[in-house]
Amino acid sequence: MSPIATQHPAPVLVFDGDCGFCTSSARLARRYVEPRLRTVPWQRSGLSAPARARAREEVLLLDASGRRLWGGADAIAVLMLASRRPLWPPVGWLLRRAPLRPLAAGAYQWVARHRHLMPGGTPACSLDPGQAP
């Protein structure tokens, strides 16, 4: 799917590089969840056009092989599952199960719509109303 994923032995998190909140969140994910994680702004990702369109709306996670792609709350849960830190895999497992999965998806969508109001967010972080996940 993407050359960025096959060149790195760990998952690749694709985020909105124009959004301060997203950039800070990607940095925190690498620092506290998975240090092997590679973070790449979608604007410089080399992703296919359909994947870039998704990345404009939600964070994406590519597995190390570049064959699997998750978005939004699922991307965050799978990232936690891939973590070598002991706390995160059980949290990721829970986020992928009912009843937490729909709650996580709703929380993710709310944050995505309001990311311009989050710490580090700016008006440039706003999604157009038609773009909100």
C-alpha cells in the first residue's frame, strides 16, 4: 500500500501534519505508547489517493508490512495492542471489544471534530463540517 510502511520494522502512524494537536498526539504516542512507532504527516506520506483521503479525516495506522490499515479509534486501539509497554495491550484489546468499541469510536469522532479546541490546537486544525468523521 505504501513505501513508508515497508521500510520500517514497526507500525506507521499517519496524522495531519498541519494540525498542532495531531502533531503533539503523534509525538506522545511515540514517546509513551510505542517508541518504535514511525510517525508521518499524511502530507508527506506517499500514500495512495484513497488512503490520503482517509488520512485527511482520521489518523491512520499501517502495520509494518504495509498490508493492513486501520483508521480512527481502531488505529489507536491497534497501536496500543502493538505496544511493548505492559499497560497498553490490554487497553487496546478492550477498545476493540463491545461495548467499548462504539464508545471509543464516538469519543474519537468528537475529538476529531473539536481538535481545534484541544491543547495545541489552532483554527488551522478545524475540519470543514463536511469533512468531520
